[in-house]
Amino acid sequence: MPGYVGAQMVMTPWGDASTLRERRLSPGRGTPRAVARRNQRERLFAAMVAVTARKSYATTSVADLVEASGVSSRSFYEHFRDKEDCFLATMDEILAITQTLAEQALESDGAAPERAQRAVRALVAMAAAQPASAKLCSVTAFCAGEAPRQRIAAAVTDLSALIQRGLDEIPERGGMPAEITQAIFGGVSLVLYRRLARDEVESLEEVGARLCDWVVSIPPPPKTLRPKARRRRAMAGGGPPPLAAHVPAERILRGFAAVVTEKGYNATTIADVAARAHISQNTFYKHFRDKAGALEAVLDSSGAQMLAATLPAVRREPQWPGVVRVAFEALCAFMAAEPVFAYLREVEVYAIGPEVVAQRDRTRSEIVQMVATVGEPEQEFDPIALEATLGAFQSLLYSRLVDGRTRDLPEVPPIVTYLTLAPALGAEAAYKVACG
């Protein structure tokens, strides 16, 4: 069958996917029906992991799952309504296994810091041992629709609560605000996302150890992290620049981003974009070859504008720690002023796929390099800790933008500035810089 991948060896929590057809059980031959049905479900779970490890979710079909698992089409529909129902059930099984492993690590013997680190290490170890399953629950799930993304959000909340329990048992780390713990866990998750998306599983063991050190290196802030009123007003957003209404290509890009924000990239059509930008479809094609070309251009254009907004701010800041804060403030001010660009860059890219996320991240890397060059930091940052901190930043942005809380973006810079500086400067000094 074209596209069939079940014969390839892919390890899953239910065994090697290449052996699924050999493990069929037939009810009525001494096998209880409940056992046979559970056998079918587990083979379908393993088939979902194996097939989506090699194909996109969109191109995965029920026929692929039936062929890979050896379960008949009739039996498939006895278990699941459709492909999405099977995907969600597979996610639930994998996330339940992950939660159990983290709980066991947290309840094991040893000092509190060690147990908290073991809980984080258990999550990374699960990803290293079962990369296809971990990829399904992170990279693929973002591309599979709203219901899987809600499963991810619920899992982040549950696993963050576990990390919170571990931190609360460490005297100098207890009392961490829940939102900061969720941001920390979001940073860990996005470090794993990047490696799973690039199939860089071999590096996860070393990455896991350094992530553990980062998680327990952050002290709770002495007070609530919030921007001063004048900084909040400065980041409130002033709307798009005047050129937006007069430059056709810019108008198209803004129309494209607005439609994608409302409908999602896959459902967006050239006709939608032309109507929103008040142009003909012929005018669209004079500037862009297709929808993918417009997506590439909008990421390039918005990324260049983010760079342009950030550079003057960091050059005006005389001291290094303050450079970190004003850089995050400039980024959030841009996003507050350009909410449709912000949504496309920080939310929708994950639904489109990891290649687009990587394109988006190029601008972020340029900004980090620019901040380091301009600010001349007094301490060196571990690259994994820095990557996790930027992941925490992304997590904080995502949670606000996906809920339509653009007005709350000014809350983000103090939190992420604190996460950046606290391991090196300590809680009090980092708090003073973070809150301006």
C-alpha cells in the first residue's frame, strides 16, 4: 500500500510496531473478548505512533492504521469514531504513562532536590526511550487540530503541578508562583520539541541533565513580578505603521496574517486574503507565488520589524542586566502593536509544522545574538539554559495569544527577565531588574 510504514521498526509503549500483525489475538479460541479487544486497541495505538512518525497527521489515513496494525476496518470503527478519536486515545495513553513515570520519580527516595530533578529527568528519559511517542504528543499534536492542542495544554498544567510539588519540597525553592512553574515546564517542553522535530534523540540524555540543573537553579521571586504602570502603558501597542495602508505587498501580508489568525493556515485561501487586503487575486500573484510564499514573506517581514524594534531599545540601555529586560519589552511591545503577526508567529506556526517553526526561530536567534553583542553580558549562559529560557518566553506568549489576551503581554517581560537573570544574580537583584 502506498505510504504504508508499519513494517518499519518503531519502538512504542506497546512494543515494536513492525510486529503488530504477528501479535493478533482471535476471540473465541480461548481468548476472552476483553483481552482480544485490548490487544486490538494497543496495536492501533502503536500503529498511530509508527505511521505518524513517518507521515504527517494530515496524510495519515484509517487505511494506513488498519494496514500497519492488522486490525480490520470494521474492528477499527468498533473502537474509534474516526482517525482523530484514535489519535486522542493514543495521546491519552502516552500522557498517562508519562505522568506515572514522573510521579514515581518524585516519590522515590532521596533528597528533595534530587527527586525534583529525577521527575524532570524522567520526562526527558521517556522522550529519549520513546521518541516517536513523544513526537506524537508534542510536534504532531500541534498539527492535528484543536482537540489535541487542548490535550497538550491540560498535560502541561498537570505536569507543571508535579514539578511544583517537587520544588515546594526544596526549602529555598518552595513557594514558586504557579505561572512561573508552568513557564519553566514550557521551557523544558520546547527544548524537547526542537530536538524531537529534528530527530536529534541522541543528545537528549545530556540535555536532560542540564535541564534538571536549570529547573532547580531558579529561586522564587521575593514579590509578584509585574511591570510598572508606565512600562505597561509603553507596551500597550500603537497600531500598525502608516506604510501598512499604502504599500500593496505590506497590505497583502497583513491581510494574510489576519485571515490565518481567524481561520488557520490550512483553511486560508488566496480569495480570503485578496478580500481582506482589498485587492484582486491577480495582484496577489504579482507579489507572491502562492500561499506558502506569502507565509515565508510574512515571517521574514515581521521578523525584520521585530529586529528593528528591538535594536534601538537595547542600544539605549546602559547596563547589561537592563538590556535583557528592554529586549523582552521591545518584543512584547511589537506583538501588542501587531497582534495578527504575533498570533501567526507564536501560535499558528506550531499548527503548520516544525519547518515553519524553525524559520520563525531564525529571527529569535538573531535577536539573542544582537542582545549578547550589544549588552556584553557579565556572565556566561549555558546554551541549554538559554534555550529553555526562550522556550519559557514562548510558553508565556502562547498562553496569552491563544486565549486572545494580547492586553496581557506586558506581564511577560518581568517574568522572563527574572527567569533569565535569577540563576546568576539571585532573587533580589533579578527582581529589581525585572520590574524596572
